Amino acid sequence: MLKGLMKRAAFGKPAQAAATAVLAAPALCAQEASTEDLQAAIEMVQTHANILWTLLAACLVFWMQAGFAFVESGFTRAKSAAHIMMKNMLDMSLGALSYWALGFGLMFGASTAVYVGGDHFFLSPDNGTADGQWEYTFWMFQVVFAATAATIVSGAMAERTKFRGYLIYSVVISAVIYPVFGHWAWGTLLLSDQSGAWLANMGFLDFAGSTVVHSVGAWAALAGAIVVGPRIGKFDAKGRARPIPGHSMTMAALGVFILFLGWFGFNAGSTTTADGTIARIAVNTFLAACAGAVAAMFVSWRKFEKPDIGMTLNGVLAGLVGITAPCDIVTPLGAIIVGLVAGCLVVCGVLFFDRMKVDDPVGAISVHGLCGVWGTLACALLNEALFTGDPEYSLISQLGIQLTGIVACFVWTFGTAFILFKIVKATVGLRVSEEAERAGLDYSEHGSSAYPDFVVSGGAYTGPND
């Protein structure tokens, strides 16, 4: 009977049948079940619990796409809001198809001589097997990570980028740029024998992607912002940055809260295991975000003499990005330190890139790039093993490995993205005309408006608030 219930768990209603098998096991053991049968039934319940938890986490990460869309739109002007929504929608849609066809195989396929994956393209596992069911689950979790890396660029290039040029970028980052670096750092997550996953084999630590996801997106954003150039009116005749306020801090704040919620799936879901380890990861994620908000608020208060809402919102995201890499290996106190440093770093980073004349309307490069680097370094500097006296842990060695991964990420991502944006600029074009930028990209690129019943600024440039 127990074997029959286990067979039902493999086909039909697996979770229900497996649970029934466990409940029935004590009575059946005396009749027909061996210890091995009982253990197999328990393992089956755990397997399906893992699938359920990982898919739930994937849904939370997918919901972050709405958060990014709201943050980017709120931090920019109303006349390009629909354009931003379109870019976020296509980051997910085109990105998912690209990742299905090519990206997943490059990232998690068996290593080839050129240090990328060489199989698992066009995702076609046998769903009748446990391995097939898990590969579908794992793909679903990873594709929403790929979309996150892609959409980070949208905000940094907002209000002046051609839609067709952006679509080309979205395909390439999801199909090639992100997956190649992801293979180096995470290639062993699906298949254990991966010689091409050289960073993973070195012992590179990045649990949920401070570097693999966030820094990849940020360095691509930096390349894009440099190639496309600043918005009209962002810098005065002396090169000093002028504020161009976003049209809705309410929308931006809602986006941050959505991202905050989704990040519990991002970090805790990266266990891909339904067990008690997710509890501390969730606590660390929460504390780091709160610490980031507080630090950014006080730094901006001191700098601008008022507590700045935009900087505080980015402080939340900075803390979340920072804790993404070390969330599983730091204590709650360590998580607070990660958040505090990230919150200070994001304010300084935004001001730094303004001085460098890099126009990043939403602060994406500072949030995801600088804080991604900090979070990756924190894996070594705040690792719990350092404070418990683990004799096998070497701070200097681990710090060197972390720095190697950080540099490799920057060189690969910035280099390939810069070349890509230059090619797009020289062919289909990357930037809209001056007239289109002044009027807003909603009408020039899409022939519609996010707010058709309201008057939004446009036409001739009248100042930094245009």
C-alpha cells in the first residue's frame, strides 16, 4: 500500500499523495513497509516542499518587476512614464524568451572549453522524472533573476533612450552577458561537475547575487549611461549637476515597498530548500534594509539640511542589495552593519556619479553597483566564521577571492555592454532626437501617454523641472 501511495506521488497529485504516505506510514510499517520505504516517503515530501517553496519565491521575485517599474517611473518625469513601463515589461518578456533559448544553457549547462555552459538550451527536461520537475522549478527561479539584472539598466538610461535600441540590449544581456558571468560564479548550482565555473571552484561567495545579479546590471547601466549621454538640462554650463525631480515620490515609495517584499523571495528563496535556514536569512534581509534607510536618511539630512525622501528610499534598496550576498553567513548584527554602510555608500555614490557627469536618474549604479561590491566584500569581512574562530577560515584568502570576482564582473560586464551600446548607437541608434526628448518619450516612441487626462510638462525646455 505504501508503495502504491508513493507511486501516486510521482504522477497525479504528488504533494497530497506523499503526505498521505507519511501519515499512513506508522500503521503500514508493521504490515509491509521497510525503513527504506519510510525514508523515501519522507524525502519525497521534502522534495515537493522544496519545489513549492522555490516556486513561491520565484513569484515574489517576479513581483519585483512591478517594483522596479514603479521606482523608475516615480523617480523620473511623467512625460516618459509609459516608455519606462514598456521597457520593464519587455525586459521580462523578451528576456525570458532569450533566457529560455540560450541564457539558461550558457549559465547552467555543462562547462565547455570556453568556460560557458554547452547544453540545457530550449529547456526540455522530462517532466515525468524528479530531475525534470526540479529543472523546471530551477529555471523558473533563475529566469526572474535574469530579468532583474536586465531591468536595472532601464532606470539609468531613462528619458532619452530609443525603444528599439533598448530592446536589442535587453535580449543580449539576458541571453549572453548575465549568463556567462553567472556560469563562472553559480554554474555548479544545477550540475556539480563544472570545470568552467572557475569562480565557484575558487570559493567565491555570493549567495543570492549582490555581484552576479546586481553588479552585472549596474555595470551594464554604467556603460549605457556613458554611451547615451546625460539628459538635456542635467548639467549646467559649468558642468554642475542640476536636480530633475521625479513626478511621483508616492509611486517610487510604493515601488520600494514592493521590492522590499519581493526581496524575501530573492534572498530566502535562494536556499531552494524548505527548511529552517530561511528564517535567519529573512531576518537579516529585513534588518539590513531598515538600517540602510536610516543611514541614508541621516546622511542626506546632514548633507542637504533636510531628510531626503529619494535618498531614503534608495537607502532601503542599498541595504537590500548589500545583504543579498552575505545573507546566509552573517549574524543579525552583521546584517545591520551591512545596511548602515550601504545606506551611507549610496548617498555618496549618487553625488560621485553626478560629479563624474554620469546621469543616472534613479541612482541605479550606486544602489546596485557600489552596494553590490560592498555586499560581496562583506561576505569576507563580516563572515560569521571569522568571529567564531573557525580555523579553516582565512580572511585574507577569502577577501582575495571576493575581489577577484568583483573585478571579473566589472571587466566582463562593462566591457561587453559598452561595446554593445556603441554598436547599437552606430546602427539602429540609441538616443532619441532632442525634440523627442523635450516632448517626452511616451508620444515620440509609443504614440500614447501614461496620463492622457492630465497636462504634463513638455515642449520647449524651460528649466530643470521640464
